[in-house]
Amino acid sequence: MTEIACFHVDAFTDRRFAGNPAAVCPLRAWLPDATLQQIAAENALSETAFYVPRPGTDDFDLRWFTPEVEVDLCGHATLATAFVHSRLRAGAPTRLRFWTLSGPLDVARDGEDFTLDFPSRPAVPGDMSEEIAKALGGRPLELLRARDVVVVYASAAEVRALQPDLAALGRLPGVFAVMATAPGGEPDADVDFVSRFFAPAQGIPEDPVTGSAHCTLAPLWAPRLGKALLRARQVSRRGGELTCALHGDRVHLTGRAVLVKSGTFYLDDDGPKHLTL
């Protein structure tokens, strides 16, 4: 029987039961993709991260799975992975490099803060879709597109009040996810911008805090607000906060994480035993 350790971490928060929960499974060698997907489905969290040491280096390979699919970029599960590794290894380095579908991603630790060095994903203007506007609700001002659809609203209060038709959002053709965003203002006057993120087609009705979304939101709001350093809040039910800083074609996302629980998966197979670090 193969045993796989699994850690449940709340990311982009400094308190338990807030932020975005991620599962992290350290491995010594890769399991079959179907098994990774089954573990992610069993966890039933927005993402499960799996990471494996790169032979001959101090780096790691890192992959992320929703309950339905593998994704190409995930911020909160990367933060959670760096957090778990820093707790598992006494004297763990303050800088880690993960190799992913989005290339090498560095994470720097400074005390309790973890800063992710991610690629910028600027959005370009698009035509407002009647289907998207109707599914989200409210009175959207404009629509932009990157990997995800970005819908801009006038106020933070309006973004908070949205009650989207998730089934309709999940049926939108060619849309990975939809995010709603607005500049900060009451009741969020202490931040520069707010957002919400919906990806029902990927098994994530509403993501609590989405690091990868801020690779698009930061380059959107920085020029509009005249700032290179922005404080962001995702106004989901759980809520979470992070700081975004633009560095050329990269975005630095800083947040914290807390361990909630840990456990073990038991797999009946004939593969190598004790794959956990």
C-alpha cells in the first residue's frame, strides 16, 4: 500500500477558515495522471498541488489539479506548497523554484510572508457579451479578455452584491473562467481593488482567493490607479487579501498561509512505497 501525505492549507490569509484552501501532496516520484486527478477530486478543494524534487538540483516540479482538470497556473496552491515545504524541512531555503506548465516560478519567504514571482497576463479589450452580462448580473461597464474573461464594475459594493447564474457561466463556450472586479471603495476603501472569480466549468463555482487572476488584475488596475504596488481583496464569502507589485512582465504576489490539517492517502497498487518526502 502506497501512502501519500496530504496537507490542507488556507492561503492568502493569516487566519484559519479564511482565504483559499489548497491541498498539498509532496511526492518522491510522479504518480499516474489519473491517480493525481482522483486525489484532487477526493480532496474537493479548488486545487490540489503535487510537487516532486528535480534530480541533481534544489528545484521542484509542481502541478495543480482542480477536482475536474489540470490547470496551467495557480497562485494560492503555489503559496501553500512553499509554506508546506518550509514547515517540513528544518532550515528550508528562503527561496524556492518550481517548474510548472507556466515555466519556472520562484517563491521567496520573508518571515511569515511568501512572495510569488508570476508571469503578467494583461487583458485586452473585448466586446461586452450579453450572455456574460446576464449570467453575472449587475451593470457591467466593460469586458476584457486574457486567459479569463474580466468584467469591470463601477463599485466594490456592486461586485459584492453579485449573485451570478453559475450554471449559465459554466455553459459559456470557450470561457475558462470569469472574474468581476472594481476599484476599492466602501465597504472596501482600505484596498485598491476588489474581485470575485467564477470557474464552474472547471469544478470551481466560486474560488475564494485566486492568485493567478491577479496576474491579469494587477496590470489592469496599476495604470488606471497610477500605482505599481497595489493591495487587493477578493470578496468571496471566505475572503482573502494579497499585495501585488508589477516588475516588467512579472507580477509579485505576496500573502500568508496557515496549516489547517494533515492526513494520509492510502493507495492500493504495486508502485513504489512511501512516496512522501
